[in-house]
Amino acid sequence: MLPIAREFQTLFVFWTVVCVAVTLFNDGFVVWTWTLWLLLICLLRDFRRRVPASPLATISPVDGRIIAIASGYDPYLARDAVIYTIQQSRFGEFNLHSPAEGKVKQLWLQDASQAKCLAFWTQTDEMDDVVLEIALPAYLQHASTSIHPGERVGQGQRCGFAAFACTVKVYLPASVKRVGCVNNRVIAGTDTLANFSH
């Protein structure tokens, strides 16, 4: 099986069957059906990522570019925080990865003034809190997650799908040691944003 995001594997198999049927019975539509098939592979691909051997690291949740790093306020946990803002790549994989290993404490789905966002809070075994927020202001932007409160997630583990070109914020404890820099390109599940301070 091709490395396709699990949320869309049924769709991909269905479209593959359509392409084969069109190829066998209707030559006129062969080109555009297989072109769309290739486009689906590009948009929905899901390759394995190499997670760094650093248990105190916070990992980038998406492919993209860091557009801001600031000290600010975490509205979800009502605390001071270091906030990494990442602009998701338009052409990278659109899979969502957990920034830290720990227990999922809470999920939020908000729709305030037509600007939707999906967020979840993970607490590490060392009691460090990480909140990941995916903003979805545009109609074509979509995010979903396969995790639920009470579950454990691994560092860099694939935990959902977010597309297309979403803005992602990672709220970290104010005491973290910053690693990533503004304008750095980051790879989901692989590149380190910051390290917890212990």
C-alpha cells in the first residue's frame, strides 16, 4: 500500500478503482482521472519520520516555516508561555504530529467569529504542558485528530491531519530552552523547536 494518510485510504482505494474502470471502459477520461490520482498521492502522502533521540525535546507538529517565536499568554491554560508560530507548507505533507510525549488532557474545537481552530493539550511525565493549536480560517482548511483525552501519545507520533497551509501555534512553558529560530524550515516529527528545562 502506498503511504497515504489513514483518514483518506478508503477514498484513495475508491479513486484507484475508478481510474482502473475508466482506463478499461472509457479512454476519453483516462488522462484527467490518473492526473487526479497522482495529485491525491502528493497531497495525502504519509512517510515515516525519524524522531530525534531527545526525550526533553519539543518536536515540530507540521512541515513548514517558523514565522514567530514570542513570549506571550496561553489562553487555554491561562499561563505565561513561549509561543512558536509555524506556517504550514503548501506542498509538504499535511500530517499532524505530537510535539511531545505524554498524556492528552483535553481537546478544544472552537468556532469564534468564523475563525475555527482545533487545539489539544498534552502533559508530559515531567508535568510539562504543551498546547498545540491549528487555526482554520479558510473554507478549504481542515484539521482532524485521532487522539482522545486520556490517551498517551509518543513524541513525534502521527496524531491527525491538517491542511492546507494552516497556521499552527505551539504553546510551551516559559522556562523552555529555545532551539528553533524564526524563518527556519521545520519537518514534522523530526525537527526540534525547544527543549524542556529540568
